[in-house]
Amino acid sequence: MEKKELEKNREAWNEALVCHQNARNKSLHEGFKSPCFTTFTFEGDDILIQKLNEIGLENKVVGQLPCNNGRELLSLLNLGAEKGIGFDISDKAIDEANELKEISNLNVEFHRTNILDIDHRFNNSIDLIFISEGSLQWFSSLNDYFEIVSKLLKPGGKVLMHEAHPFRYFFEQLDCEKEEIELDDFISYFEKGPYSYTCGLDYVGGTNYDAMECCWYMHKFSDIINAIIENHLEIERIDEHNIELCANERIKDLKKFPLGYFLTCKKK
């Protein structure tokens, strides 16, 4: 992935974080004053909690890349993890993450970096890496991404992914003003991109704005699985589901399609 694309994405996320903060209106700052607070409160998160309990968080160092503003990583600490390490390309995301860290007084560190440039000093330091919805689409090479994941994990360390299903991205760029949707309007499953968002990245408040250009990529399910396998990670379980993570309101009957999945794997 070229540096100019990464820089565009960094600027776009910095811009979007302002919208997210306005929409949340300091609710996270209030929430993390409580040692019981987590952001895992949406449909499907009960399954996530169950899988976290099966893996076990006690005495574990957990990592997240990208971690956005740290809300999920801090939630994992409130659920019992010992320490957290988060990485993200957005300056404003890491700034907010550090604000929430101070409020929560949790044992966590956040680093502003391109994920593919994470310092080697973090190699073999993490017991569990959590990959959440919308993470993989920002990387042109999943092999490069999972190479970093594998390096960060301790031997026997695990990955828990709760990601949007590749099928979900068929609906990503549909024109919501169009009266009728045809097959040609959908993104091809086999065309990687890059694609661009034109209405901004405000998935919190749902506002559209004259946004900075940013690039994302379409990855087939086989691309994801093969990248995991090629980087010495052993897949333990995959569970697909039809929970609407971020559904386009123009698409009817989304429950008919796979919209997300849970995947666990272990470093050999």
C-alpha cells in the first residue's frame, strides 16, 4: 500500500473522529469512569463475550490493530484482561484513546503508527489480538497485515476476529438516492479495488459531509483464510452470522445473507 494512500486514510480518519466525538457527546468519557463499563452492548456482542470467556482474559496481554479510539480495548480490560496495547494510524483516535485511558486508569498503552510499521520491540508480547469490524478493508495486502499479527503474538497466542463478512461489502457503495437497484450496482466480489468513500466515515452519527478521500479494499473470504494460514496461524473455528452490523437501509431482507463472522486462530 502506497504511503500517499496511507496518508489520505490518516487524514480522513482524523476528520471522521471529530464527527464521532460530536455524536457521542462525551458519553465514552462518562462511561469509562465506571470499572464495569464496556462498549460491547450491540446485537451479537453476547456471542463475542461468550467467545472471550472461552479463550479467557485473566492475566492476558491483549492487543488491537487498528484500535481506533481505544474503546474496545479498554472494554476488554474491564472484562478482565491484565494489560492492553493498541495501535492506530489516526492522531485524533489515539489522542482520544489516551484521554479515556486517563479517565479509566486502566493498564493500557496506545501508539500512533501505521500498522505495518509497528516497532519490532512489540514482537512476541501479546497473548490475544482482537480484530473488530471494519479493520481488514484498510489493508491492500492481508498477507502483510497478518504477518504483523503473527509477529506480535506470543507462541500459542490467539486471535479473535469479529469482522464484517466480505459479502457485506457488496452493499457498501449503493446509491441511496436511486429508486431501483440492479445487479450492476453492486461491487464485484472479485475486484479488490481500491474503492473510495465519498460521504465520509461517520458511522457513529451517520452524517454525510464533504470528506477527505480515503481508500479501502475488497477481500474475498479465501484471501482472508489464506493470509492467516500463510502466516503460521492455525484456524480453530469460524462462525458466520446474519446480524446487521451496519446495514444500508435501502437493502431489504439482509437476514438472508452472511453479514459477519467470528474467527479464532492460534499462533503455532
